[in-house]
Amino acid sequence: MDRSLYIAMSGAKQSLQAQNSNANNLANMQTTGFKSDLEWFQSRPMNGAGYPTRVFAMIEKPGTDYSPGAMQTTGRDLDVAINGKGWIAAQGGDYDSKEAYTRAGDLRITPEGLLKTGAGLKVLGQNGQITIPPAEKVTIGTDGTISIIPMGSGNATTLVQIDRIKLVNPEIGELEKQGDGLFHTKTGEPLPVDASVSLNTGTLEGSNVNAFVAMTEMLELSKNFELQTKVMKTVDDNSAMSAKLMQMG
């Protein structure tokens, strides 16, 4: 009986973890450039002393859904979306300053002149963080080139190129999604610039989470958890009945 109890218990635990991952996907349905996580279950033998007669359920993340999200036209000068394959290089969060990669092109200029994503990540250029001086107008070209009309230049047609957004195009197998929600190279080394990557300006890439699929999966995981708890209750009842019969004997 302990075998069936262990299988049901481990299955219920992994169902809860899968629900957390799926809930995170649902919570990011409106997040620019978000890529949904994938999970799958498998059984593993319980190794130890003696013959491995017990198995347990385990959830694994074989990867991420890299399919592009829907393109949304905004008309905003600082909104960009990757045209096809590629990534925008950015500096990781406060606790991790390593180079990371994102598809979120909702760019902003801080009062200090730093170019950041909507999530507050510093966008990287050819020589590190991109800093934009005071300007009357900022434009981003399809190749990532950033040009400005300097403040007080007196010539509204004079564009000055100040930097170029670092765009990369690694093989999918080189990247992995980490806990900060960003993509990093498995080796931890920064990627080289790829001149073939281009941008669509005035456009944003939305999340690739399919609401219908995610909701259906949430219901299925909930039913699986309920079934597994019922199995545990049945095993417990059978164990109690067996103990009672032994006492009668």
C-alpha cells in the first residue's frame, strides 16, 4: 500500500508545482515579450537499498515556448519589436548584472538619460549601457541604431547617431530561462552582435501565452490533484481496514 500512497503523494506535489508554473503563465498574458514555460510529468524509479520497486512522479521543464507573440502597433517612437528571430541585450536585475536577453521592446528613457525596458532593465549598446543626452527627438532604426536631434540644436533635420542597441541571434539551445524571467546563455558568456537581426519600430510583441490552453491546463491539473488526494484517502482507508481485520484475526 505504501507504494501506491507514495506515487499518489508525489503526483499531488508535482501537480501543485505545475499549477504554480501555469498560474505564472496566466499572470503574464499581458506582459510584453513574455515566453510561456512548458512542463511535463514522468515517472522515475526510487533508487536505494534493495530492488527499486517504488516509483515517484516528477515534473520537468523541457524548455520554453519560443513562438512569437502577437504584434501590436503602437506608433510610439521608442517601442520596438524583433522582426523574426533575435533578442535584445540588457543588463540583468540588481542582484545579477550579467548580460541577459529579452524580447520586450517597450523602451523608456529615465531622467538620468538611461535607456531601459518597461521592466526597468538597462538596454545594452555597442559599449555597455546606453545613455541618451537631452534631445528634442529620439528615433530607433530597424538595425537598432539610435539617433537624436540634440536639444537646442536649432536644426530639426540634423540627426546625430549616438549608439546602437545590441541585437543577438543565438541558437535556442544556447539559452535558458532563469528565475528572473530573463534568458541567459548556458555558459554565462555574452553573445556577439548579429547584424542580421532587425527591428520593427512603433510595434510591440505581446505575450505568447494562449489563454484558452492555459485555462484548460489549469482545470486539468486541478482535477489531477483532486484525483491524487482521493487515491491517498482510499489507500489510507484500506490500510485502516486491513489493520482492523488483522486485529480481529
